[in-house]
Amino acid sequence: MTSILFDEQLNRYATKMSTDELPILTALERETYRKEMQPVMLSGHLQGSLLQLLSKMLRPSRILDIGTFTGYSAICLAQGLDDYGLVHTIELEEERKDIAQKYFEDSGYSGQIIAHYGDASIILKELKEPWDLVFIDADKPNYGLYYDLVFEHLKIGGIIVADNVLFEGRVLLPEEEQGKNEKAMHQFNQKIKSDNRVEVLVLPIRDGISVIRKIVL
Ligand SMILES: C[S@@+](CC[C@H](N)C(=O)[O-])C[C@H]1O[C@@H](n2cnc3c(N)ncnc32)[C@H](O)[C@@H]1O
């Protein structure tokens, strides 16, 4: 997705002045644009770089990626894994498996990325790992549910990153003019803001990215 909230020229400048995208991620993005109906769902260079940086700073051993799509975010998140670390990534649509798997193999992380296919709200009831880093990037109305399902397993100091929290700026609309996605994102933002177990920073880049840090149980 190109940035809607951020001037396009500045977005290009910020991208150009940031560390270059890994060639494998450029190839994955190209293939996604050739084969997928909604390629803009892919995280892309700037957001992917933020995920990589956070992961490298945390050196996580357990990462959760909700909404694999073609695998871009999972590969970015894997960059900071410790030697025995794992990324669990969840995707509803099994037809996206081949492209994701191909790039997991090409990335060299296929042994550390575990792909689950099915509904995240069901899979997360079984997946109880001590998460260091979680990326929520799937169906918007379920963000609050995913947050609740992962929170008790998130370590103190662990980070949840949530995408699309400003939903094209539409979170600002009066409630009666909001669709279900922007309404859900506004409710999610309110829920996090009033949760005194965490600290949160809402970054107005791309479609809005929240970085949430667990400070108490
Ligand atoms: C915005 S895309 C994810 C993009 C990906 N994180 C990336 O960086 O390229 C959202 C994905 O969530 C998946 N999804 C939607 N609802 C889901 C659910 N209930 N459980 C698991 N995945 C779901 C969609 O099929 C879609 O592939």
C-alpha cells in the first residue's frame, strides 16, 4: 500500500534514504503484484524495514505474524530471530501457501518460519508460545480479539505491532459515516489507549502503525 496519510513524494524520499530493500523482498513484491488481486496488502519496504529493525533490536525467540499473505512480513520479522528462534505465521487463505513457501525457502528461514493455515481466531486458542514480538495485520474487526488472545502469552517488555490503525484517515470520520473496518480500528485504538498494562505509540506513517509494549502482567 502506498501511503495515504503521508505525502507521496516524501514517502519516496524516505524510502530512498532508508537502507535498501533486500533483493529477495523486492522479488517477492514483484511476484505478488503479478499474481495477487490485492497486492497493496503487502507491507512493503518502509513498513517492512520497521519490522526488521524492531526484530533486530529485540532479538526475539518467538514471533507471531497474524496475516501472512505472501510472506513479506514474516521474512522481515525473521531477520532478527535468535539462533533457535521461530516465527509462527497465520493465514486464512491456503491458496497463498505456494508463493509464501517458495520465498521462505529462498530467504533461508524456512526452517524457522512455521506457517499455519486457517482462521487466526481459532489457531490462536491453541498457539500458546511466550511471544516476544507480535504483528497483527489480518481482518480488522478481529484486532481486539487477537490482542486479547495473545496478551497473556506476551512477555513483559514484549511488543505488539498493529497495522492500519488509522485506516486511510477514516478513523477521524463521525461514527455514522464509518464503515466496519475504520470503526473497528477506532475501537481498537481506544481499547489500547485505555489499557494501563501497556505503553503505545501510534505512528502516522503509511496506513498508521501502532507499537505497543507490555509493561505489566
Ligand atoms: C494485509 S494482508 C497481510 C500482509 C502481510 N502481513 C504482509 O506483510 O505482506 C492480510 C492477510 O490476512 C489474511 N486474513 C484475513 N482474515 C484472516 C483470519 N481470520 N485469519 C487468518 N488470516 C486472515 C488475509 O487473507 C490476508 O492475506
